[in-house]
Amino acid sequence: RAKGDKRFVYLAQTQNNWDDRLIARSEISELKQLEGKTILNNGNPAPCVMGNLIEALHDAGVDTSKIEFRSVEETEVKRYLSLDMVARGEVDAAGVDIPFDLIAKKRGLNVLQLPERPVIHNTTICASMDFVRKNEEKVIAFLKALIDAIHFFKTQRQKVCEILSRELAPLIHLQGEDEVEYLHEQWSRLLGAKPYPHT
């Protein structure tokens, strides 16, 4: 697209703010204390993950040149790897997804507040203009279904929590209803009612 090919088109996104959380050993309570320390970044060295973390730390006045960043391959089986490594003192802090920040708190670790970062993140809907022109009704129906799904998630708390408990909790080894409810609460806040970027 940058070279002039206009066929690729952005249609929608489901969130406008970065959702990663930063957990740390219990004696680390401020971001500035991470200088000279090691951060494990959520098992993902991708620029959209590592770059956002580095920029958030910069925004908070942290000299990231004084931090050692590490990444390890994350799999479904290793969801708790970051928590365990921080708890054992192998790393000083780690980036984690929701609800693993709550789980970290329950284990006695700290959750460090990162500055807000506006992003195009997670579910992003793109297509080619050729496809959109040939399938306009299908594209509109898909976008309406996306909006309906977000509305359902944000307004049907009990039903959504039941679905999360049944379908997601076993996959990521959630231990209690509080973790499911926290996941719903945080994502209800993050998901946009309209699937477009903020100005």
C-alpha cells in the first residue's frame, strides 16, 4: 500500500488501547526501579509488543538502555511461565496478558502501572478492495456481526462469564470465578462499542 497499491483496505478494529500488563517482584513497586533489571516480555519479541513496552517505559521516564529485555517462546502450555520466572527471581519483571496480572497479584507479585498507549491491536479486520466490491453485503454482514458480538460481550456479563468459564478457563488454566470476572471486566472496558480508531 505504501508503494501505491490501493487494493488493501482496513475495515475495523476492536480496541484502541494497549492491554499488556507489567508484573514485578514484590520489592519492585515503581517503574524507575526496573533500571538495571531484567524484563521478560510476554514471550513475544515482536515490535508491536516489545516496541509498545519500551515506549511505555520511555513515557514513564525510564531509561530502557539500562534494562535487559528477554523473550522466550510462549505456548498455551506455558501460560504461567512468566509468572513463575518472576516469582523464582529468574527475571525481575514480565509483560503479561489479562488476567495474568490478577493472578500475579494473588501470588504476591506487584503490578506496575504503565502509561496508556493508543494502538491498533488484536482483532483488526482487513481485506482487499476487490473482495469488498464483489462481496459488499457479506462484508457489511460481517462487520454488523462483529459489532453485535462486542455489544453482547459488553452487556451480557453473566452469559459471557459462563462462556469464558466453560470454553476459555480450561485452556489457560484459570483457577477461579474472580479471574473470569476480572477478564470480562477488563475486556469490556477495552473493547470499543464502535470498531474504529479514536481520533
